[in-house]
Amino acid sequence: MIAEAAASAVSKFNTFDIFMVLFTVLILIGTVRLITQPVKNKFAIGFSIVCLLVFLASDFAMVQNWMS
């Protein structure tokens, strides 16, 4: 029973998931760096926040798929 659950969980994991998490971390680092700069580029900050929200939502959906 436990082995079957583990096998089904492994089949839901995709190699691309690692890249999604890494890109999310990179976007987060970039957003923080943009916000902390003395001269702020409002367009870049807004664009990076939108990208970060999209990637966080996709990461959330990805993790939900792992758990179900």
C-alpha cells in the first residue's frame, strides 16, 4: 500500500519541476535586488512582481499536483 502511494507520487514528479523552482528563486532574488536599489525602475519592479506571482501560482499548482 505504501509502495503504491510512493510509486504514484514519483510518477507525478517531473524533472522540469526543479527548473520551475529554480526560476522562481531567481525571480525572487531579482525582485528583491530591484526593490533595494537606490534608483528604482518602476516598470522592471512591476514586471518582476507579476512574473513572481505567476511563477508562485504555478509552483503552488505543481506542489498540489504532487500531494494529490
